[in-house]
Amino acid sequence: MKERLTKLLGQPVADIKKLFGDASYRTYHRIFMQDGKTFILMAMPEGKMSVSEEITNLKEKPEELPFINVQKYLASLQIPVPKIVLFSEADCWLILEDAGDQKFLDVVENADQTTKIEWYKRAIDLLVELQTKTPSPQPSPLKGEGDCIAFHRTYDATLFNWEFDHFWEYFVGTKDQGPWTVDQKLFKKETEKITKELCALPQGFTHRDYQSRNLMVKNGHIYIIDFQDALIGPKVYDMVCLLRDSYVDATDILKELGDYYCKKSGYEPQKFWRAFWLQTVQRKLKDSGRFVFIDRVKKNPNFLPFIPLSMNYVKQALEQLPEYKGLYAILKKYF
């Protein structure tokens, strides 16, 4: 590996250290050069290089790797994302600028409330900048290289409902092959109503996982990573990812941060909060089901401890949505 990287980079590699990965198939290494520079190596398994970690409704095969495609687009908007140093298709390797080891999670997890609010507001400012700089065009056929793939896949009803069903299959343990139970029928009826509301919300460029493990802090600046699954979705989606994070609880400052986003983005507060609670139900059920899937299918149990907080967010959201008391009753039975 050192020999190959030395050849690719044109200068001697001193050491390579494997880094801890999360839930994806990708693996990461830090490359230490002899001159003291460091880079990050993202290695992708053969056969999965072009495959999104998340299901999407993209109809055409992209001409370039989604990570590269979205990175180029965000960099062109001067959104802080790691630079691409080199891509070796033969090796299934991407060599990236090193954004350091400090996650947003590390900064806010044990911070005092004042510091915590300050950093969350900075993350919200960056999200608003991203949403302001990106248009919301209707999906159209990919035109080729340089056309951002995010604008050609959407969070539509099929995708939202698939994620609800994914929760039921893995969390509750009933496959969608019938005969459906009374609870499953009611679950589908209730969640399809939520899907209909979500699809009617204001839409825009959506990172899809804008949370504390996908924001890096280096030299006092926030960098966005793990953006390859970006698409067009509800504008509130990334705020739910940030403020209903499975890895760090910001409930104590939720109202202040939500209102801050409304002030910065122009989202009408009453409409924002209803959208926020609806999207919380969908996203956190998806997360809970996904954490079970990662354990059973990928044999990685590290995400199971985050299910209680995720489901508590669902509980809190449904308490704000009394018209979905039927869904509340079902979930209470199974959790």
C-alpha cells in the first residue's frame, strides 16, 4: 500500500494508519508523508464504488463517482468540503485533504451551554449558506460531467415509504410479504399520511445526514463530509439531522436553535415546527430501523445503543402531533 501510494502521490509515504469507520462499506486511512503532510485515503470495496449507501431514485447511471460529483459542486460554491487530491479508479481509492480528527460531536458533547449554542448556531449558519447558494430545480436527465447528481434524485413518496417499511421490517421484525397484521396496516396508513405531508413541504438541496459525526472542526472552521448521498428533499430535513442527532442530545436548546434557523432562513416559525416534528418521526424511525439492519446484516452492533435516544425523539415529536395518536399507540406497544 505504501509503495502504491508513493507512486501515485509522487513522494515518499512514511506511514499509514487505519481509522475507525462508521456504518458504510468504505474504509479510511490516514497517510503520513515523509515531509510531514497528511492525507485521508477513502478506500471503496470493488463492486460498490458507484453504489450509494442509501437507496435513491436516480434513473440514470452517473458518469462519475457521486462523492466526486457532489464535492466538485459544493467546492464550486465555496462550501467548506475536503479537497480531492487524487482519484485512482484502478485501486478504488480517493485521496482527500485531511480535515483532522475533531468531529463536531467532540466539540459540543461535553461543552457548557453557551459554547454548545455558539457552535450549533455556526453549523446552522453553514446550513443556511448551503441552502441559499443551491437552487431547487425540477429533476431532469443528467447532462454529463459537471452536472450535480443531487438534483436528479429526490425524497419522493416511494423513498419515504420505503424507509418507513424498512423500520417495520427490522425493528418490529415483520417482512412486507403478508398477511399483514392489524398493527402493520395501521402503521402503513399513518406513515403514508406523514409521507404525503413531507412531500408537500418546501424542497431544496439536502445533505441527508447533516449531523455531528459528519461535520469536522479544524482550525476553528467547520467542514462538511459524507455528502455523497445528497438529493432534493424537505428543507427542514437537515435541521432534523442536526438537532435530533442520535449521537448527541440538544433538546435543552432545541427551541432557541429552531427559532434561530427560522430567523436566518426566513422559514415561517409555525410552519417550520410542524414540518420539523413530522420529519423527526420519519427520520428517527428510519434511523432506528437502520441501526438494527447494520447490526443484523453488516454484523456491526455499535449503533444499537443509539436507538433509545432516537425513539425518544419520535415520542417527543408525536406528542406534538396529536392527530397521529394511532401511530403513537402502535410504536409504544413495540418499543
